[in-house]
Amino acid sequence: MGDKAHTHPGAAGRAQAADRPTSVRNVVLVGHSGSGKTTLVEALALTAGAVNRAGRVEDGGTVSDYDEIEHRQQRSVQLSLVPAEWNGIKVNLLDTPGYADFVGELRAGLRAADAALFVVSAADGVDGSTRMVWDECAAVGMPRAIVITHLEAARADFEEMTRVCAETFGGDDPDAVLPLYLPLRGPEGPDGHRPVTGLIGLLTRKLFDYSSGERVANEPVGDQVPLIEEARGRLIEGIISESEDETLMDRYLGGEDVDVKTLIDDAERAVARGVFFPVLAAAPAAPGARQGLGTVELLDLITGGFPTPLEHGTPQVTTPDGRPRELKPCDPDAPLVAEVVKTSSDPYVGRLSLVRVFSGTLRADQTVHVSGHGLSDRGHEDHDVDERVGALSTPFGKVQRPVSHVIAGDLACVAKLSRAETGDTLSSKDDPLVMEPWDMPDPLLPLAIEAHSKADEDKLSQGLSRLVAEDPTMRLEQNQDTHQAVLWCLGEAHADVALERLRSRYGVQVDVVPHRVSLRETFGSDASGRGRHVKQSGGHGQFAICEIEVEPLPNGSGIEFVDKVVGGAVPRQFVPSVEKGIRAQAQRGVAAGHPLVDVRVTLLDGKAHSVDSSDAAFQTAGALALREAAADAKIHLLEPVAEVSVLVGDDYVGTVMSDLSGRRGRVLGTEQSPGGRTLIRAEVPEIEIGRYAVDLRSLSHGTARFSRRYVRHEPMPPQVAERVKGEARAAS
């Protein structure tokens, strides 16, 4: 975090497996789409030497469809890992997508990391989603730092963006967010722009010039000196105010010149404790250069200021039956507890799992216990099985470099775990344990799909199951009412990637069809019907007549059948046949093809034939009687209603409430939430919120979240019901 001596790694990509937890740093890069996270990872890897022969980190080792999908989408769509080595420390850089649809990948990165590097574009600023992630990190005390990119942009202003970051992230203490370096600008070019050529270290009073492509330390001269002092004084006060040495502030205010090493050590401890958040600057290296601007300073911060895995608590661990289990933090000799944070498919080695080891040591060819993560409600298979670990490796671009073992605190890729899914726990087969799952967002955008051909139909089920095994933010629903296969996604881009993976990875072509909600039908008034099924065609004929009465019941009553036949008009053995026919017809619907509910059907009378009556005949007569009763009655369509809870910034409350009203919603109430937000609760017909995940993001500029739960079915307004019935008639 200053002008340190650096022991640069020898061979490119030397970082493979760590020998102790203190020699590991796990860092997740967070920021909005386009902020420059992937470019920064490449620049850091280039500086550390972890590059391929072309001088570029192509992508993390867990991304097998990078070229095809990410190039087409022009953005990162999944978590990737790039290990590097700096000053003898293995640095696991976890690059996350910035687009909101892939927040599941971001959460996986947060789970695997011990500190977060927030990447902010000097040209674009801080968006609402990044602010929310900062608050999440603050809630769990995760250490954070900020790096400002895109300094080359014409409208880039480092000082102004630092002020914005202090206001946005500092909360009640903006002096906890301060720059460690100031950018040094070169001579003005023909376009009037002064490029950033170096950095001025505020603590060391050193100038670091990157204009040659190498970091060269010099002394500041001329007008650079006063530029340093004001910012340096504020930085020192900010560091000292967070110091564990309570006498330091008094000594500083008393005029004592605090030693630079003491300041650097104090700053690093404050960063590791998550109470001080330094701001740095970075830019990629020029073509042919070995070091990008600010990359050495960032690597110094990561290795010196960010915590080791020993300093980061292990998530809660229990036995499979739920009993808490205490483990010594990050002990390579303790019982094995590891977690699958990412699953992908590699065309050469098959399923590849990115694993963070929290306790113990994972070894190649070891047999481990795999505990499922309890997401069966999302279409995932629950499991508790023993599996043999395949090869262990650490990624180097698209190449996997083998390692023999992975100790607590480190990350690696595991091959051929056929049953393990994202979020699963790996532990000793003789001492199975389960980690508390991390928080996964609910997928709320439905994507109804059908196989494109018979050949695709044969492969669809396996393709879908593999898809949800890789991505726990996706939910697979086989809707029994609408007979649709529905993939619930986080947004349109998420859905687009799912379809692309089905096609390119699993060879399944599907068609997207309109999503149907589970409507119901019910009688709006009493009615009666007569079912007559009489046929004679040689040999045994068919003869069955029944008369019924139908009356509506309260919501949630289902179908009630009552037998009031007297005198044996319908023989006893055929009464159940009538009921079976009525219930079958009710399931098929009587008006628009939706299940009939909440009615009492009373069998009053009928006729039978001693030879031609049969079970099948009376089933048919019962169905005909119900259809005739429906033809003479008013049939209501019932639609599902959901309770929607929207957490939105106060600035957008009016807009969101107006939009909910336009969706036939009834606002139940609002309540204030921390951070200048409001929770809005409303009941809204499900047919009106099919695309709400997309629309709400647009309305709130990505700052709102919502959840939904089914409440009940209730009558649909007549004009809407007539439209739905018309669509059903046209489809038939």
C-alpha cells in the first residue's frame, strides 16, 4: 500500500496451489456492466505475470462458452476465476458479471471471496445496483476498496468521482472513503485532453510514472508538492481515526510526524477490518507495455490490506440432521468442508466445478460426501451421495493446470463431480457436513418453452436438468394446470443465455411460447343439466341418463359431489361412475378449458338399462350433464392473485404505485425501510405481472426488488374474461 519492494513471480501463471491459508487472498470484483472489471483483471494478471503467450488472460477457467455467448452478448455472463501471484501471495481474482440478470454469479463470487474490489467508471459513475451490493457487503462486514477506471475518457474526473464515492459509500462517515493516490496527468494533447501517466502516492509522497510502460518511482517536483499536502493531511486523519492505537490521533494533532510505515500498517489493518475503504485508480497497459497504470498499487493493497482467509469467518456448518458443528477457522488439518460455487460444462473434461475450500484439505481422487442444497422447489434434485473427486486444477486462461491438493482458504476446479451442483457442500464421507446456503434471488420472469422437434423432445428433459444444476438462480417448473415447461429466469438476458446454452451446449432446440397462468372456472349461479348417452350399434349398446344440479360454493371448496338418487333410478354401482365422469369433465373445464372448482354437484335422477348400461356410459353421461348445466349458467373465470412486495427507493415510490394500479393492483400499504427505501405491498393479478421483473427494473433504473407469493384465485373482470374466452375459442 505504498512504495514497497516487490518480488515479482518468475514464470507466467506460476500461481497454482497455496501452501498455507495466510498466503491466499480471495478478491471479488464488483461493478456495473461496462465498468471495466474484466479489463482490470487482465491488467492485474499481466502485471503479476499470469498471462498466456499472447500476453492476455482470455477468461477464467470455469467459463467454457465465453467466446460464443459472451462475445454475442458483449458482456460477461458468468463468474470466472483468474489466479495470479504477487510477493509470494496467491491472489484469486473473481470476475463477476455486472448486469443485473446475472446477480446469482455475483453472489457466488461474494461467497467465495474474503474481500471486494468495487470497480467504478470515471465516465459513468455509480449505479443503483452497485450501491445495493455495497450495502450487502457492509451488512456482513466484508472489507472493500474502490478502484476508478476509464480515466482516459474525455469527461473523466477522478477528484469528482472520488467525492461521489465518498457520498455514496461513506454514509455517515465520508472520511472513511479516501484516495491513497492522485492521478498525474501528462502534457495536453492536440484534442485538449491530458492523459493520466502516473500516480502520486499520498502516504509516501512518491510519484510513480507509468508513461514508459514500467512503473518508475520519482520524487514530486514543483507544483506537484502542494497538490499532495492537503489530500495527504485528510488521508492521514481518516486513517488515524480508524486506528486501533487510540493515542495516535493525539500524537498527530500534537504535531508529531507519524512514521509512514506506521500509517501504512494502520491503513492496511483498517482495510482488513472493513472500516476504511481506500480509493485507487487503474488503467490498462498500453500495447507492448508490461504494467497497467495503478496495477502494482492494487496488487500491493490486495496482498497487504485485504484479509487472509483465516480472518474471514466460515459460514455456519451443521450435520445433515441439523446439529450445529463448530470448526476451527480455515484449518487445513480440520475436517473437510468445501462448497461448489460455480458449475459449468467443458467440452473436453465434462462437468467442471469451481470449489472454495473453507476447512480441511481437498485431494485429487478423494471420495467425498456431496450434500444437496435444498433447492428442490426450483427443480433441483436433492441428494446425499458419495462421489469420487476427479482431477484438481487451477485455471490459466482456458487451460487447466493440475494440482494435487487444495488447502483451506484456496479455490480450485474439480473435474467430473457428476452429482454435485452449484451450492452443494463437499465433506468427508466419514463425517458428512452441510454449509448454510447463501442467499439466492428468486427468478421471477417466466419463459415457457416447447421442444422444436421430436428429436429435441427426447433431449429436453436432460438439458433442462443440467441447466438448473449449473444455475441455482433458475427454476424449472412443470406446470400441471397449463401443461407447460417453464424456466423461471432473472431477466431477458438471463433467459437468452439459457436458450443459447440449451442449443450450443446440450444440442436442444426449443421454441418460446406464450406463458399461461393457471386460470380456473366456476359457476356464477345455480344450474341444472341432463346427460343422455344412448347408442345402439349392434350387440351391446350404451345407455345412461343422469340429471344433476350445480350450485356455486365459497372460494377454496373444490368439487363436492352429493348423491340424492332415490328408488334406484341410477343403480348403486353406477353412482361412482357418474361422479368420476363429472370430476374428469371438471378437470378439463366447461367454458375455456380451465379446471372447474368450487361447486357442489348433486345427482338427482337418472335411468339405466339392464343390459346396455355400463361404467363407461355413466361416466360419459355425467360429463355431458355438467357441460349442459354450464351451457345454461354464467361461468366465471377465476384468475390467480399474488401478493407483491416491492422494495424501492423513495424517489420512485409514486411511479411504482401508479404502475401497480395500472395492472389492476390493490395497494395494501407501505412502510419505511432503511437506506431511504419504501416497502410497497399490493395484490396484483398474476396475468398482469408476467414481465414485471423487466418492467420494474426499467421503472426504478435497476434499484428496486420485488417478491411475490400466491394468495388466492378470484373472479376475473368480465371484459378481461371475455377476451380470454375468445382467445381460447380461437385457439381451439
